[in-house]
Amino acid sequence: MTQAQTDIALEPWWMPFTANAAYKSDPRMLAKASGVYYETPEGRRILDGVSGLWCVNAGHCRPEIVEAISRQAAEMDYAPSFQMGHPIAFEFAERLRSFAPDHIENVFFSNSGSEAVDTALKIARAYHRANGEPDRTVLVGRERGYHGAGFGGTAVGGLDPHKVAFTPLVPDVAHLPTTHGLEVNRFSRGQPQHGAELADGLETVISEHGESRIAAVIVEPVSGAAGVLVPPVGYLERLAAICKEHGILLIFDEVITGFGRLGARFAAERFGLRPDMMTIAKGLTNGSVPMAATLLRGGIYDTVVAAGDGIELPHGYTYSGHPLACAAGLATLSIHESERLWERAAALAPAFEDKLHSLASAPHVIDVRNLGLMGAIELDPIDGRLGERAQAIFRRCFEAGVLIRITGDTIALAPALVFEEDQLDVLFGVVGEALESQ
Ligand SMILES: Cc1ncc(COP(=O)(O)O)c(C=O)c1O
């Protein structure tokens, strides 16, 4: 570390999702960012292979976004959204509605993916109550799903290590089986062929709880946090059909897949589906100001508002529709629209896929999978030391000037949609060398 860094006290900040003791004994810092690069405090350039944390889809520190935020900060820093409004929030909601799939009609703003998810789950129950079905309270997630760190999102999530310290969680929750089937789908390019029938797990949940009890199903169209789990061909379509048949709301958690990541504006478009709700965050402001939204198909807002007496949905956040976030979001949308970033991602995806799969024969690689600009390399864990192999690769890549993401023994890659092919070469060159060094 540099002299300047050793002067910083590391203890006070309890860092999120971090092995604090290990990190603080060997900290890695980022100090600046521009385009697809970070810079460390010592001035080392780091190629960002994961768009920050799946969020900086248009590249870092875009001048249009920087300028919009600073202009708004000087004009009106904050305004309340409870029984008061400010034009930029309405303007952004309308722009977002036009950017979103056609069937989306309303937008509820929050500040993080976790909040967008908890909002969606609450709206699902409120909607059924308003619609005369108050017993529809069961929320269905999926094994290995990740829906943020709120109590609702943790409960419907399917990552057991995230739950053990916090039980009991929210009642009336059930889970579908994971779609991750290494035995049959190993090294799939794009969507795996096997596993559409796993959607029928919803029929099992329905028969266990009763058809009239299921409020909603929430899934990530492609799971990110669990290590890029791509849905088998036909799976999401089958899930959507079962939901429709039984009056169950389908929520797509598009916190990662939204804003071009899969080569379409949203996963809903990529798969040609019309989920009742979509949760979005991350790419919404290009990671620049915390913001999230829950997008609703027509009919949900109207039903809840019509049934309400006074404040129809006692829910929201001090910073819902924050002016700085709206300014950042408007500038971000303009970049996506003028540069058609989702088409850029679609054009880059085949090269990304080829280069990713070229690492399939590297030592200890047990799977490679991808969709759009999401990719993963899964490694055989060292006996009894889960995650250690990927940790070593992560460090080696960082030393060589590349930022990747690891979860357990899976390496995840998600370059910005503005990556160039030669930057992909650097990314995969460094990851490949790190893999060979094991
Ligand atoms: C699918 C999904 N949902 C929700 C979240 C939570 O978002 P946040 O960390 O902004 O609360 C994440 C974060 O990675 C995510 O990937």
C-alpha cells in the first residue's frame, strides 16, 4: 500500500458481503474511473471486467451523466415525494415507461435492487388483497436465486448461506428447484438445452399450498449473483404460462439483466415475455447515483389505487424519485437510446462467447456458460477449501490489471456494453493466464 493508504483507518467501516478481517489485512483500493478502466490510488490502471458490480453498463464517468448530476445538485438537491412532487421524477418515470417493454405502465421508485424487490413483493400481496383475493400471500422464489438483502428478498432468495444468521425470515415463502444442471448442461453456449420441465416445480408448489394461495413468482431471467445461471431453452416461457393459468403474478428481477446486458433492452424483450412486474436498478443510473424501480404492467396500479382509502400503498422511501438520481437516470437513458447500447452488446456477444469458451480446457475448469454479455467460468473447488481457488485467480487478475468478480469458485464476467474487442482480448488474456497459473 502507499503511504496515503496506510493512513486510512479500515476498522470503522463494516464492509458489505466482505470477509472483513481478510480484506483489511490485504486491502485493494480503487480511486478513479473512466471509460472501461479503474485506477488504483498508486495510479495502476485496471480493466473493469464486471462493469463495477454489473452496473456501469455505459462505461465510467460519462460526461453527460456527470454534468446532469452536478446541474441538478445545484438546482434542487432534494425534494420530498410523500404528498409532494417534483417535475424531474415524473419526467423520468414517463421516459422510463417508454424505454421499458410496451406492457409496462407504472413505475415505483426506490434506491436499491433490494428495495425494488421488497416493493414488488409487497405490491403483489397488496394487489391480490385489492382484487378480492387476500389469501394469495405465498411468494415463490427459486433455489440459488438472489434478490437482494432486504428481509423479503432474502426470504425469496435461494442462497442458504445468506439466510442462516437471520432466520426466521418472512413466512409464506416457497422455492422452485434451481435450473443449474451441470450434469446435463455443462459448457453450454447460450441457453442450455435441458431443464425446461423444471418450471413444472411451480405446479408442485401450487398443489402443496393451494392454487388460490400463490401471490407471485420471482425469478432472475439469468441469475447473476449465484454465478451466471442461464435459463434452459423454454423454461421461462413455461413458467410464464403456468403463472398465467393460475392467476399468479410473475416478477422478473432484472436488476442485472436490464439495460442491455443480454443484448436487448430488457430480458423480458429478449425472451419475448410480459412479466407482471420487473425490478430494475444498477444500469438504471449507470451505477452513478443509487436508484431502483419496480415496473408494473397495466392494471396493478389501477386496482390498488381504486381499492384504496387515502394512502392506498403505505410504502416508499425518503429518497424515492431523488432528483439527482432522476437526473442521472435521464442522462443514462439518453446514452442508451442515442448509442443503442443493447445492439452494441448484441454485436459484441458472439466474440465474448468465443473468447470465454476458449478457456474451457484450462486447468480445473468444470463449466463455462454465458448469455449476452454475462459469462461465468466455474472451477473445481480445492478439497474442503471452497472459494480459495477463485480467490487466488481474482488476486492474480487484479495484480495483472483486471477486475473480475468471483462467487464461491465461479468467476463472473460482465464487461461494459461499450467494450471493444481488443479490450476483450486483454480481459480474457489475463484471466486465461491466471487460470493456467493454478
Ligand atoms: C437480481 C438481483 N436482485 C437484487 C439485487 C440487489 O440489489 P442491491 O444490491 O442494489 O440492493 C441484486 C444485486 O446484485 C441482484 O443481482
